[in-house]
Amino acid sequence: MTQTARKEIVDHRPAGELGSSPLVQNFGIGVRQLRRARGWSQEQLAENSNLNRSYIGEIERGTAIASLVTVEKLATALTLTPSALLTRGESIHQQNLVRGLELMAIAC
């Protein structure tokens, strides 16, 4: 019996064209908050993380999906562990859920 090779379909469109997920959006918000808390411009974060400034902007807007290598570079530049940087985005997501529930309760 021969095995049929499975072809993996990979979508290479930018995140903005795919409809950015809350995870991607909140990760970007977390990066922006941490960058601003340090008083850095996007250019300074780009230089410290060895990334392109426009790519930093795309990550912050949630229009680019950061790879694990990019997460590691950003975390190192921001003096965090990669997991702490990812957790920041998850925390923002949870805060937004709570705010949404509070607004729904007020509206009722």
C-alpha cells in the first residue's frame, strides 16, 4: 500500500488580509504598551530588536503575525522572556473580555 503525500496548504497573505485574530491584535497592543512605557519610538525598538521599523508598526497594528523568532527578538529587546511577552497579550485579551461583560451588564 502506498502512502499519499499530504499537501499542507499555507496561506501566505498578511494577517490584515486574513482578518486578524484577537491574539494577534492583543499581542500588538502589548508590544506598543511596553515600548511606550520605556519611552521608545518604533525606530528604537526596531534597532534594539534587529527588526525593521515598518514591521514593528505592522505588529503593533495587528496586521502582521510575529514568528517565534520575532517574539524572542522583541522580548529580548524589552528585557522580558518570550512567554512573558505573549502572556501580556493574553492579559489584555482577558481585560477586554471583562470590560465587554461590564458594558453588557450596564446596558441591561
